[in-house]
Amino acid sequence: MEEKGINKRIKQLFEMNNAENKPYTSSSVSKATGIGRVTLDNYRSGSQKPSAYNASIIADYFGVSYEWLFAGRGEMYDKKPLGNGADTKIPLEIVKMMHEERIRHYEENKILLEEIQKLSQTVQQQMDELKKMHAQKEDCAGCADAV
């Protein structure tokens, strides 16, 4: 898949050297940010576009401006990168807390979706029952076909 826009800029970030003068790896960035390694590889290859949430985590990790990463406008750097220095302990803890919060929201949404699906099934069953009752009424000649 052809790289465009944000994916091209993410690939560019990975190709830069880190504090140890080595290119960034998906594994190291994944461990620090909580974004899956395969997901990061997909962003780099252009086969998947990052969510705004994940893109903001990536921007914080590499210390680039949101405007540059999202839209390719403005200055690339507007802050110190979280993942490119010796004093990263506190910021990386914050990134990990954000990741845990994201997982918690996912779990809550999963539970809500399951509840909605159960409710939908219940409503469908009640609708089916009402259709049967309506079709069985004697004073409703011909309306069984309309239901």
C-alpha cells in the first residue's frame, strides 16, 4: 500500500536515531507507548491509519507537534520527546497510565455493546411475539400478510 500523509511521517520518525544513535524499533516504541508492535508496523507501512488517540501518543513519544504529525504543517518539533532521553521515567509512566485508561474504556465499551446486543435480541423476540399475537386475532382478517 502506498504511504501517504501521516503514515509517511510516522515512518520518518522511526527512521531517525534515538538516544543510543540507533533507529527506533516497533518493539521499543510499543513497550513505551502501549501501542501494539504490529499496529505500529501497519502505521509505518501505510496499511493502517492511526486513530487520533494513538497518533497523539506517537507525537508525544517522539516530541513532535500534533499539527506536523496529523497534517504535515508547522514545525516538526515543538517539545522535548518523551522517548529520546535519559529523563523519560515520569513521562513514560504517564503514557502507560494513558494506555491503561484506554484499555479500561475499551472494556467498558465492550460490556456496553454486549448489553445493547442482549437488549436488541429481547426487543426482537418481543416484536416477533407481538406479530404472532396480532396475526392470530380473529378480527384481523388479512392483516397477517401485512405484518
